[in-house]
Amino acid sequence: MGEWWREFAGLVLPVACRGCGRPRTELCAACGSALSGREPCRVRPSPEPPGLPVVHAVAPYENAVRALLLAHKERGALALAGPLGDALAAAVRAGPGWSGQGGPLLLVPVPSARRSTAARGHDPVRRLARAATAALRRSGTPARVLPVLRQRRRVADQAGLRAAERRANLAGALEAVPGAERLLAVGRVVLVDDLLTTGATLAEAARAVGPALPRAGAFPPPRAVVVAASPSAFGINRN
């Protein structure tokens, strides 16, 4: 009911750009270009946590991009899933091994805590993964969403924690669901999140999915994509 009401309200109530507040549009051209106007690139936090896969991002987490991600995640601006998903799809295409042979792309979203999903009324990362998958399919790239990770224990709120504290907070927090080995045996794994700050979440996701991956050499190692990353993570842009 909550999700339906937000979508209905967006049709009948006055709207403003979620990035800058410009009236009569939920996403103005200027804020849209913040998502689509630059080439996605590899990002690396400093310090880089052990086990972090190769990560590609579209834009720094600041200004309009920050406002758009927060509006989608925390304020129920579900219509933003389309353009944010397009941005994620662009990050997928920027990385190695996204086209050609080797089976479909398997987009594995980082799971949200149950309490967070309940409070928001939706799982924002899974929604963005679905939107990115749709964009990839429209361009002729076989892709599917596989939510094969789940939380195995509760974690503390990450806000205010330093990099080492985040790694400790998340260590062993995720696991692959039963049967993940069979589901992941048919393609190339791309971990999906909306934001990279310290990299601790994606490093934990890579660790958790590791035991369920096919034997060595069957497919390239998992990589990851996000919409945005901390501005400092753009300091090293190696493809």
C-alpha cells in the first residue's frame, strides 16, 4: 500500500526536481546530466579494504547526485529508479567483460537490513538492480537480477564509523542463500550497490558470494558497480 500511494501521489501532487528543487519535473535536465553526462570510471577508496573487487562508479557523491540517491532511498521517489538504473547500467558497460561470450550478466544486489526495508517500504538497491537490468536488456545485453545474498546477523548503523570500524562491523554479516551455487553457475557476477564510501560493504559482499561462485577459470572474478562514490575515491581512475 505504501509503495502504491507514493506512486499515485507523484501523479496528482505538485512535483519538483529531486536534485535541485526546480518545479514541474522530478528530474531536470541539469541534474539528469549529473548522472549521464560523464564517463563511468574505476573508483578506489583509501584505504582500500582487503577483498574489494574492481568497482566502477558514475559520479561523485555530492550535490545533485547525492540528493537524487537520498530521495530515492529515503523519501520514496521511486520514479528515480529509472535514471539511476540507467546510470548503473552505464557503470556495468564501463567495466571489463560486460559483453561478448560468457553467459549473462548476473547482477547481485547488496541486501538491505530487514528493518531498513520495512521502514522505507522498499529495497532501494534491489530496485536499482532491476532497473539497470532492464536497461542492459534494452541494449541487447543478457542480464538478470539474482538476490542471492542475505544478512546473517544484525549490524550497527554505519553512520559515523571510520573505515576500520565499518570493516569490523560488517565482517561475516552476509551470506549466500542455499542454492546460490546453481544460480551463479551460468554467468558473470556483478555486485550492485548505490554508493561506495569506504568499500567495506562491497568487500563483505564479495567475500560472502565467493564460496558460491563457479570453479576458478569458468568466469572472470566478480566486479562491482555503484551509482556514486566518495569524491576522494575518484583519485585513482584505472580501467
